[in-house]
Amino acid sequence: MIVAHLQERMDQRFKMVDKRFKAVDKRFDEVDKRFAQVDARFDRLSIKMDAGFRSMHDKLDKLTAVLQNLDNKSDHHFKILNEHDERLSDLETWRRTTRNIAG
């Protein structure tokens, strides 16, 4: 009777352990399912963010081209303005010297 009783107790313990293992397996399955959902969400966000970054990069490239064009134009205009300023300075100097000579 003692062996049968021990066997019965051990069977009960194994059943309890099996029951706990099943509960743990169920929790792990739920965690795995949640991780799969999070991974899918991250994949969707990554695709959206990549598209957004590409769009921003394209816009920045266009803006850089516009700014470079404006920079080139402003350099050209400042060059013309400096030439005109030099001519005016030369004319003013010439006028002063001609007045002093004549005067």
C-alpha cells in the first residue's frame, strides 16, 4: 500500500507540474503572439518612416538646389553692383580732379 500511495502522490505532483507547464506554455504563446503584433507594427512604422525620410530628403535636395541657384544669382548681382560702385567711385574721383584742375 505504501508504494501505491507514493505512486499516487507522485502522479498527482506530476499532474500539477504538467498543469503549471501548460499554463506557462499558454502564457509564452500569448507573449509570442504579442511580440508578433509588435513586430508587425514596427515593420509598418518603419515603412512609413522610411517613406517620410525619403520625402524629406527629396525636399531638402530641391531646397538645396534652389538655395544654390539663389546663391549663384546673388553672387552675380553683387559682382555687377561692385562693378557699378567702382565705376561711380572712379567717376566721382575724376570729377573731383577735373574740378580741382579747372578751379
